[in-house]
Amino acid sequence: MPPDAALKVVVGHLNPNRVALLRQLALRWPSLMLVASNAGARLLEELWSQRRPAAPGTPPSEEPIPSLPPIDVVKQDVCRELGDGHRLCLIPAPTPRWPLSLIHIS
């Protein structure tokens, strides 16, 4: 996929490693859009600019942090057209263990 193509990533679970991956995608695809639950969007906004602490004796990372891409917030059941007659339906399904959870059905 060329870097100028639109890319949407559904974020159904979030942790620091996933945020690092999403940052790399944001650097590669300027037209990246994230899709997340309301709680997921809030956590993304909170974690996006945080850096991991440097290991003792090493300098802190100077890797650039891209701007947070736009977030399509899913607050209730919603279906999105994917093209070629395909649809993706997302349902927010928070649980105590996974409060950001999105379930997808097609």
C-alpha cells in the first residue's frame, strides 16, 4: 500500500507497545485514521505523547513523535462500508478487564 493511501486502523485493545506501533504507522502514512471506542480514544490521547523511560546509563530517545491522527470515535453500534460490498460493523463492548473493547462483525 503506498504511503499516500488512506489507512484506517481499528484499535480494539491498547497498550504501550501498540501505541509505539501506531506511531510508526502515523509516520509512514500521513493519512492514517484511528477507529476506537470512546474510552479508547481518551486513552490514546493520554498515551500518545508519553515516552518510555530510558534504561539506566542510556540517553533518552530522541525519536520524533508524530501528531495524533484523527480518531473516529465509536460510541454506539456502527457499520462502515469497506468497498466491494463489504461492511464492518463495530460494537463497543467494555468489560472490567478490557474497557476499550470493540467487537467487530461483518
